[in-house]
Amino acid sequence: MNTQRSDAGVAFHPASAPDFLPRRELAKLQLERLQKVVRRAYEKVPLFRQRMEARGLRPDAVKGLPDLARLPFTVKADLRDTYPFGLFASSMDEVVRLHASSGTTGKPIVVAYTAADLQVWTSVMVRALAAAGLGKGDVLQNAYGYGLFTGGLGAHYGGEALGATVIPISGGNTERQLMVLQDFGVTAICCTPSYMIHLIERARDAKIGFGKLRVGVFGAEPWSDGMREYIQAEAGIRAHDIYGLSEIIGPGVGVECVHRDGLHVFEDHFYPEIVDPETGEVLPDGVEGELVLTTLSKEAMPMIRYRTRDITALQAEPCPCGRTLRRIRRIGRRSDDMFIIRGVNVFPSQVETALLQVEGTLPHYQIVLTREKGLDEMEVQVEVTAGFFSDEIRGLQALQHELETAVDHVIGLRVKVTLVAPKTLARSEGKAKRVVDQRNI
Ligand code: DLL
């Protein structure tokens, strides 16, 4: 029997000690680390130095944590403009790993790790998995993609260091995933939530269950509360949200503890701020805005005030789990995934919320954007569950109408909803592609 793990209570792992630091001690540690990382970036990264000098700032300007707000932002374009290694603060012989994130256009962005950076990454992943209730004795099927994507290796080393048995299966080959899940006594799974839904669907077709699986740690893309309920009910597991991004470290920036009311940010390594996406002004806790992160201990690629584009709010209220780390609200949208249809701002996550309110459809959908005579239009293609599809036409029309009304209520726009047959929309092994933009083709 594993005494370190408990489903109902708080799982404790020695590496989790910093999760429970008194806030005052945490702030002291954060300031020490911030001063060090700002100095390192100033001395080693020309772009950062130039931006500091342009503001008349030197590293000693950081006397307290509030001084962070005086420092310049870093944005994704900075990584592209200095591709591939321009923001590195370590020489190549100190860099022991590179990862890359493909992004939507052109060249990827490249991120680097020293041996010490990898240790930090592993430690935050241990803390993340422990917070999700995993421990020694768990058998972890790691279905995040291995390779340049950070999900696979990040969860891999975290799982091993936690003492769990890690199965490095990577993404894809769904039949084999289901076989391994049954035969190897898997108790925990890591993958994107959209891939989990695909696994559920295939397990149902094959008339098999999820064996000993009891917990899932899902992230790398937005997923709604409705999707969580669906996964939990269908697979009979507890589903946790995990957040991270390559530029900061990979998975393990934040995670939901057993209470699953916001994601604890590992603030001793990643300093979170929320800013107004338009003005860049820092917003108080509780107010929604863009998440900005500063790495407090990264050596190879320190990121000062990196604008994630992810929209959330910080929650400073104490959590019943006892962690003193502030939480971020689950991330439903990015400031750059919004599109405007007939003057209405639309986020894909809102469409998902609306669809999940209506029975008879699966959480498989695609938003198709088109342009006709200069006007943007959107169509939502939704898969219908097999039972519904064989029903008479009138039933389908009623379903279509119900979905159009649900979308209208949530986003305030009447759009065309098209029902498509089960298993016709493309499935993804990694991040789901929710929006198909045909406006410029
Ligand atoms: O997705 C790292 C990761 C791997 C996180 C595995 C969690 C699990 P990137 O490929 O660089 O890194 O993509 C980062 O994905 O800025 C968010 O927009 C989105 N994202 C990541 N996790 C979540 C989440 C990995 N839990 C970008 N909820 C981020 C919503 C998420 N969006």
C-alpha cells in the first residue's frame, strides 16, 4: 500500500515543500532570484540589455518585487527575430537540451536548457504530478508527444523522479494505447484532453473500459468544464488541468491540486503577473487579463516579463490544500485566437461551451471561417452521436436548431451549424485544431 498517496487528501512528496512556503518567505526567495536573473539577462542577452538601456535601467533598479513592472516585456516575435539562438544566456557547451515549438507560421521558436534548468523542470513536474495526487506506485501512461514538443519529455522525467512507473508511449497508435492501458495496469494518463476524448471514443467502439485508470493530467490546449465532465464520466477518472509553455519551460508552470479550483503556479520559479492586453498595465489579483511570466531561475534562456497571450486571472485566496502558491483560473482563450464575425468577438472556447450544453453531439467540432464578398462568416461543424444520426430527419433538424440557439445564447450571434456523421472530423494525437481558416485561400 502506498502511504504517500491519497485520493481524497493532499498527496505529499518531499519535492513539494516549496508549495507550502509562508508567503513572506516566498517573496524573499522570489526577489533574490529575480535580481539574479535580471542581472544574468542584462549581462548575457543583447536584446534585453538594449531594452533596459533604452529605459535608462540597470539591473540594480530591481530593489523590490514591484520594480518588475518597470522592466520591458518580451514577446514571441523576439524569439522569431533572434532565431534560432539569439536569446540564449548560456554558451552552447552549457546547453544540454533544445526543444522547439512549431507555432502557426514559418520558423519555429527554439528554447534551451542547461543541466540545472532540466533539474528545475523535473522538480516542478514532480510537484505538479504530486499535486494531482500521483505518487510512487502509480503506472503513468505518458501519451504526450515525445520529440521537440515539451510535453513528452517534461512529463517523462517528472514521472520518473516522482517514483511512478512511466510508460513512454508518446502520442498516436490508439489501438496500442488502449491495449497498454489495460494490460500494464495503468493508473494515470497524461495527454491532451482532445486525445483523451479520442481514446474514450475508441474504447467505447471496442467495448472496453479503462481498467485501473483513476486520474488524468491534461493540458497543452484549452478545454472547457463540459469537456472535463465528459472525460470524468466516460472514463471514470479524476481529470486535472496542467499548464505550461515552451518559452517558459514546458509543462509544469501550473497545475490543479485535488480541489481543482484554479491552477497553482510554481511561483518560486515562475513569477506571474496579469496585465491589460491593450495597455500592458499590471492588473490586481482577481482581474482578468493577459498572463505575463518571468522565469526566476532559468539559466540558458531567462524570460523577463514574457507575454503569453493566455487570458486568465490570479486567485490569491488560500486553497484548502494548504499550498500557498497563487492560482490562475483555467485558461479558456488566448488574446490572439479571437476572431470577429459581424462585429461580434468570438473565441473558440465559447463555441465549445455552447455545444456541450446540447445533448446528442460529441465534443468533436470544427469552426470554419470563410469570407464572402469581403464579409467574414463562420460555420460550426458538429459531430452527432451515432444513435442520434440514425434518427429521422426531423430529429436532426431539431438538434441543429437547438445547437444554433445555444451558440447564439453564448456568443450572441446566429451562425450556421452543420451536423456531420460520427467519426468524420479529423482527430488529433496532440493539440486539436479547432479553427479552419479559409478566409484567405
Ligand atoms: O503546450 C506545454 C505543455 C505540454 C503544457 C503538456 C501542458 C501539457 P507549447 O506547445 O509551447 O507548450 O504551447 C503553449 O499552449 O501558451 C497555451 O496557449 C496553451 N496551453 C498549454 N497548456 C494549457 C492549458 C505546451 N492547460 C500554449 N489550458 C500556451 C489552456 C494551454 N491552454
